[in-house]
Amino acid sequence: MDFALPADLVAYLAELDAFIEAEIKPLEQANDNIRFFDHRREWARTDFENGGLPRHEWEDLLRQARQRADAAGHWRFSAPRKYGGKDGANLWMAVIRDHFAAKGLGLHNDLQNEHSIVGNFPFVAMFDEFGAEAQKQEFILGGFQGTRRVAFGLTEPDHGSDATHMETRAVAETRDGVAGWRIDGAKMWITGMHVATHVGLFARTGGGAGEAKGITCFLVPNPTPGLTIDEYLWTFNMPTDHARFFLDDVWVPDSAILGEEGRGLSLAQSFVHQNRIRQAASSLGAATFCVEESVRYARIRKPFGEALARNQAIQFPLVELATQCEMLRLLIYKTAWEMDNMPHKEVEHRLSDKISMCNYWANRLVCEAADRAMQVHGGIGYSRHKPFEHIFRHHRRYRITEGAEEIQMRKVGAYLFGYLGPRKAEFANL
């Protein structure tokens, strides 16, 4: 067994580091842009008088960073080569996300709004796998060019993890001689609607409540008649771009369907594994950052004339966290490597439990690490002059989104006890 990272991956990390120093750090420091990352970050990013939405200056800075990264050939790394990417593998993406987050807050990688100079594009994979050719051209290439942005419209006010019980309905209806669908319902926590040109909206077109089949994904323009954004919900981590909106007599043509009618939920779930393993790597990197910053601080802080690090009450909690980081890193890298070495359609049946293990544990770990870092740093750790409160507020949401940890633990339990996955046959005769 060889646990060494591939030499070309290590070389690419060095290339990315050099790019950050040459292109991204100077942009971060220019024109007081550091206000988006120092103690002023929440105020600098949030337009409190405009529903708590991101300030235009903040989003423009992120856009500049992405443009520089794209020009250097980094931003589309994970995308297929035919769309200008480099077919970035899951292992490579996991290592890069871990590496970036371990650097701390910065313009190179700010996950409050999923920004990174090496982008993650779940919709690209969805359109490439399920979209018609015209949809691929419009939404994949348009997405990279900035003319198209698609929000993910699954969650509803009364239905989160129980997506099969969604109440939004689409009924076939022809208008002006064009076959299409009338959509009525409500959605909630739909991120990015303030800038989205479309929302990939999931609605029941057949079947009954609780059935996976009968849910269809529609590409609904934003704005469109009948779609009303009620508010952007303020959250623990600001700014907000999480909309609640209502659909009343919204109509779209048949061509707005993404994938097959009635099979939209499988489309939504198809690429969740890539998101979860990469997000787990980001939480791991952020946890590592919190531990390392705490270790350094404990060595230089000298209350009562002696280094704080001499106290086992300081050492032992950090030892526990550092141990968990090391073990989790091995599981994340191994799982990502296994994902790269099997057909995509087999991942759900053979690795879904391991991906859930990585994700829910990493999200829990980073919250514990950020909390411990605040404690080790004392008063200054609690302040916004250190990044730990920001890290805690951001990553705490991932214990709910990306599949709540209880949902992911349920998945692990189903695989462990043979109700799903490879062990199902083993337990069939018990």
C-alpha cells in the first residue's frame, strides 16, 4: 500500500500556492479589500439595509478572483476537458480543498458562499449527464461565461430532508399551442436566487407523497411571472442569499424539463457524493487550521510566566482533535480515491456510507475545533479579530445542509446493518 500523494498532485499544490501569492493575495490586499476578511468582514460583506444580501463590492471581488483563476487555468479544474476543465479527480479535489481551508480565511477560498479559485460545479455534471444538447450549451458554457446561473430548488417550507413529500405540483398544460406545465407551490432556503438566471425547480408531476418517482426537475427562468420571492432568511452566518419564494400559476414549456419526467429526484441525488466528499475535505482543512493556530498561540502565550502549552488541560483537548484530523484525513482521501476507481453509478451502492461518515464527522469536528480554538485563545479568540467565530458560524450549517448529520448517520446505519448496500445480501437470510 502506498499512502503518498501522487507527485503531480503535490506539484499542482505548489503551483496553486504560487498563483495565490502572485495573483490572489495582492488582490486581497488592494483597496482595503482585507476588510472582507478581518474583524470587519460581516459588516463589509452584508448589506443590512437590503435584506441582508451580499454587498455588490463583495461579490465583485469574488468575481475578479474567479476570473484570474480561470485565466490561469485553475477555476474549471474539476470540470470535464470538453468544457475547458481538467477532469479533476475526486482525490485531487479533496486534497486541494483540505489544503486551501487549512490556510485559513482568504480570497483564495471562502466557503461562506462556496467560493474558491478551484471551483466545484455540481450542475455541470448534472447537465452533462442528463441535459439535452441545447441545455448543455446554454447552461454549462453559459455558466462559465457568467450568462447563466442556476439555483437548486428542492427544499420547501414544510419539507427538507423528506423531499419525497414535497407539495409543489406541476400539471401538464398547453398554452398558445405549446405543450408545457403549470407549477404551483413554495420553496425555501434556495441559495443564490438574487443572482440566479434560472432555478432548477423540483415539483411532483406524478406518484404519491413519499414516492421517489414522480418528481421532475424544471429549469424555471428567474424572474418569471408567478414566481414571487418573499424574503431572504437571515441566518447564523451572514450575509444571506437563501430565498423563500412562492409559485402561483408559473408556466414553462416541455423543453424546460431537465432529465426525464418523473425521475428528477434521482438526478438530484446522483452527484451529491461529489459535493459531500469535497465539503468534508474543506471542513477537515478548517479544523486543522483551528488546531494549528491554537498550538502556535499556546506556545507563545505565557500567563503566570510560563507557556500556556505546558498545561495538559490545553494539550489534551488539542491532542484529541489532532488525532481525529489525522484519522479523518486518511478516510477522506481513501474514499475519494475509491470513488475515482469505480463507475460513477456504483458509488451510491458501494461507497455512500463511507462518504456520509466523512461528511458528518468532518462537520462535527470543525465545530469542535473552532470552539476549542476560541477557548485556547481566550478573550481574543471570542472576538472577531480572530477567524474562529466565523469558521464556527459557517461550518455549523453543514451539520444541517448537505444532508443533516442525522440523515447521514441513518444512511451509515442502513449500510452497517445490511438494509442497504453491499451487506444486504449477507443479512438476507437472518
